[in-house]
Amino acid sequence: MDNKNIEEIVKKVLESMTGGSVPARGAASQAIPKTARVAKLVEKGRFELQEYPLPEVGDGDILVKVEGCGVCGTDAHEFKNDPFGLIPVVLGHEGTGEIVRMGKDVKKDSAGKDLHLGDKVVTCMIFKDNPDITMFDLNKQNVGGADVYGLLPDDDVHFNGWFADYILIRKGSTVFNVSDLDLKSRVLIEPCAVLVHAVERAKTTGILRFNSRVAVQGCGPIGLICIAVLRTMGIENITAVDGEPKRLEFAKRMGASKTVNFKDYKGIEALAGAVEASFGGHLADFAFQCTGSPVAHANIYKFIRNGGGLCELGFFINGGDATINPHFDICAKEITTVGSWVYTLRDYATTFDFLKRAKGIGLPMDDLITHSFPLEQINEALKTNLSMQGLKIAVINK
Ligand SMILES: [Zn+2]
């Protein structure tokens, strides 16, 4: 009996049980309540769960039952200090969930894949009337200036962020069908896209190649995922630099061949010597700077060989000035540097494949999520992030 036959039989049995219509998979088959909760940041340091009627779903809209959402550094900054002036706001932009209702005009996702009730989705950015932003033409422009769910001021829809029971994906948003990825992978898509983009930026230098010697400085989630992306590209000569033995241990599990604890070395000469020794007496061909420390930025030039390359991606917020010596650090060594910021839509879609490949070669991606909290404990989730405990913190609804 082939699969098609089995599908037919299952369908018939289900029809006989339900009197005609086949229920959608998972949550889509459950009754959708009239009201649902959002976690709204009502003042600095305090989310409140608020209940609202679920909004009407327009012809181009999608109603998604939220399954989980990662806590981002951006959320933590907003929670603590409201630097973006968004309060009151429903945060959460690293979310994923299941389609439970959709308008009649919704047929395909932003990559052309079919969309059905029960499919698992993520969103990326919300298109504005900007003619320069078109799908998959975005390598010329990252999505830094675009709106995203979870960073929108509250409005009369309320279901605008992923720290909620439901979210309304409005017409004109990018949405991707990622039903073939498990929940943890889907929660990791957004931070992973940052690294897929950084490595794409690094490749534009022409210096990052198969078998390059690569130094990755900073082993928080960003540095660890950086190592993972490099490993999926066949780069295996990787030295991870950090000050925390636990993080360096994780870097090894992620595929770093050597680790250097900067606390073991006094002065930059000794530290650079350790990096050089880790590559068997060579400096790095390429380095990724994944910390938010200006001193770390200044140091990293010393790890790189003449003619080497550097990708700086650590500064999501202004961390202050770094002092470098342009003669020694850049000119005399002819170092090619690139900066990297968020991602393009193309990188976002590439990330789905990266996650499958990373798991395929046995990288411990799931272990990046060290803490998960139910929506009721959103305040604890944010506080845990701010206390720098663990790696990736997630709010998981089920
Ligand atoms: Zn984020």
C-alpha cells in the first residue's frame, strides 16, 4: 500500500467520524477562544498579562496561535530602559506558531510555499511602501529599517507581538512556512539569521574560504551560532576566545577546534600569542568579533594575519568608542573589515536550511536554549536574560 492510499483511508475514516469536514492538524482543530492574552510591557521592568477579544481576520490576514518566542537582547534593553520609547508594547519578535485562521486571499508564503491551516510559521519584516524592498532582492539592503512584530507600539489590534497567546499577521507582512522545523529550531531562526548574514558579509571579502583559520571572539549565543554556521560551511580550524570556561566548553561542543580563555593571559601580546599558538604558529586568516566590548574590538586586530579579514557584528547597541592604531592594525596589515547588521530576507530563508544542516551534522543547537518560561512568567524570563544566566531564554506556550 503506498502513502497515497493510506492518506485516502485516513481521510475517509476521519470523515466518517466528523460527519464531513476534515479537521486541521494540531491547534487548528481546537476551538479558537473569543478572547486571548498578550503580555504587555506597561512600564519599565513590568509586563502585565492583558486579555482582549481576538481581532477579525481580514482577507489577507493570518491568525497564529503562538507556540514560543525567544527573548532577544533588544527585548531586555526595552524591558529595562525603554530606549525605543515603545511602552506600552507587546514585545517578542523571535516567535513561531501555528496558523489557526486565515483570510481567503492567503495562499502562499513569502517564498512561494503553500500555506494551510495547521502550518507552522515565522514572520520576518513588515513591508512598507518602499520600492527598494522587494522579496529576495534584499541583498542590497538589510531589514534594519523595517517594522517587525514585537517592536510595534500597541494599537487597537493588540496582538502585535509574539509574547502572547495569539498574533495577527497582517496583510503585507513576510511570513514563512517552516512546518518542517521543530519548535526549538523555529525559536532559533531569528538569531541564526544574524549569523548567516554575518558570514555572507564575511564572504564578500574573498578571504574566508574552505579550511581558513578563523578566530571567533565572544561565545554568547551569537558567537556560538557563528561557530555553527562556519562548521556547516566546512570550516573546521576555529579558535574560540572568551573569558568563561563554561562558554568555551560549549564552543568546543559546537565545533571549535581550540579555545583561548583571555583571562589566562596578561596583556594583548600574550593573548595574541595564544591565538597564534592555537593555529600551530599562524595568526587567523579571518576573525569574527561577537562581543559588545570596545576593548575586544581593539584587541581582535592583533589576532589577524597580514592581508586577513575581520567581520564586526557585536555592537547591537552603542557600546562606546574603541581605540585602535590605524597604522599597525589596518594599513600595515592590509586588513579587510566588514560590518554586519541584522539580515536580509534572503538570509532569513537560507537560515531554515542552515538549521537542518547544523542538526544533520550533529551540532547541539537545541542546547542553546538553556531556560524556558511559560507566558505567565514573562517578567522572570526577562530578568533571567538581564542577569546573563544561561544562553538563550525562551517563552514557550505549550
Ligand atoms: Zn532579536
